[in-house]
Amino acid sequence: MSEYHNPVLLEESVDYLLAGRPDGVFADATFGGGGHSRHILSKLSAKGRLIAFDKDQDAIDNAFSDSRLTLVRNNFRFIHNFILKEGYSDGIDGVIADLGVSSHQFDTPERGFSFRFDATLDMRMNTNADKTAADIVNSYSEEDLERLLRVYGEVEGSRKAASLIVHARSGRSILTTGELQAALAPVLPPRMEHKALAKIFQALRIEVNSEMRDLEKFLFGAAASLRKGGRLVVITYHSLEDRMVKNFIKAGNIDGTQKRDLYGNTDNVLKAVTRKPVEPSETEIESNTRARSAKLRVAEKI
């Protein structure tokens, strides 16, 4: 297994993706440490092809080589453009996405994703992007901070947390994860500090990387990239992601509202393969704590 990232639900996700098609063309929308890609390639024939995407230069720099693999450094929201560019106008056989932050990103202090380290408040998945978490913490209004903490982190006491941030930065800018934790200390519940901080850091990370907007664009692009019978496989790690994926599979939009025209036709382009999300076994969770919140959903192009 890659030291860069320990992939979650590896066997289940790849088996659902390939569905016994070793000669097919597939896309790994979140290459990361290459764990899913490597496993996909191990099951593909010489005719099979894999197109992998990642916007993080670290992931590209750590990539392996395989003649069947095409690696694209770009945001997965543009997946359909690149699938067409690669010549697959009739669609491909499957797309997989393992959302969230890689183990490498969490475990690299200077990336600023984890409150386990006192490091620069960064959180950019694309290190060439302009906006960092520090920029958000020090420039957003109190109202905007409250909104993103409440909406993206589902943070209890989001108003108080936003007020504490604004008060702390009035003295000097908040530039590190440690300084942010110190500013938020009064709102962190005893014995539950880590859970509360995880929600706050999640909210900032989502905002820095436009994760929900990118996911919406990706879902439409991935569905458009599939041929009939092609599969979409997505692993999520929090309720906002999972709800959006579930709604899109159900109704063809992120609201989950089934819309019909005058003839009774719907916007659906996918049908669910798994009635309920597939979750990791207790054994996997024990060996990889990151798996504890993972949910796998699978759909097929109608």
C-alpha cells in the first residue's frame, strides 16, 4: 500500500467500477497517492486504459509510470473536457472519485490541513492557488465566517466561533493552526476539542478549495463522460458530500428534487447500483481510522 495515502474501500470500489470489464477505459478523478489507480491497473488488460486527475503537484510528483495510464494535473471539475480531449467522445466505462484529503496532505505539517501540528494556516490542495485558509480567517466578515462554519462544518456555536476569530485577528493576523486553535479555545467543548476543531478545519478547507462547487461540476461532468452502462463510483467522508452525491444519483441534480417535463421524462441520467451506501468493515476502520466516516455510492449511466 502506498505510504503517500492508504486508500479506503479499495477492493469494493474497484470491483464496482470495473464490473468485469478489463478491456475498458476508466478515469480516476482523484489520483492522490495512486492507490486506487494502481489497483485498477492491476485488473486491467493490456487493452485497458486509465485517465487520472489531480490538482496537487505533490500527487503528480509522486506518481508511478504505466503505459496504460494518462495523468492529468487539473481540477476534476473539468473531467468531461479532458475525456473529450483524449478522444472518447462516445464515453468511457467508469469514473471513480475518492473525495476529501489524502493521508499525505494531512500528515504534511506545512500544508496546514491538520490541527495536530502548529503550522502555516494554508489548506490549499492546489498549491498554486491564491487563497489560503489564513486569507479567509483574516479577511472574511464575521457574518461570512459564521455562514461557512455553519454550512460547511455544521459547527455548533458557529456565531461565537466567528466572533472569537474576528476579535483575535483585531490584535494581529492569525497565521498558524496553533494561533487559530488558541483563538477558538473558549468555544471548544471539554473532552470534545478534537471533534469541534475537525468541523472547523473542514469548513475552512472546503471554502479554500471550493470543494462543494467543484463536486457539483464534477458530478455533471462525470455523468456526461460515461457511456451507457458506465459506472460512477464515489467515496465521501462527510454528510455534505454524501448528500450531494446521493441527490445527484437520485434526481440528476444536487437538490434531489425529481423534476418531470410534460411527457413525464425526468432529469435522471443515472440509476443507483447500491441501494444504501457501502461502508468500511470494522477491520478496515481499525487499521485505517480515516475510513470510519467513509461511504461508497455507485451508480450506472442509463
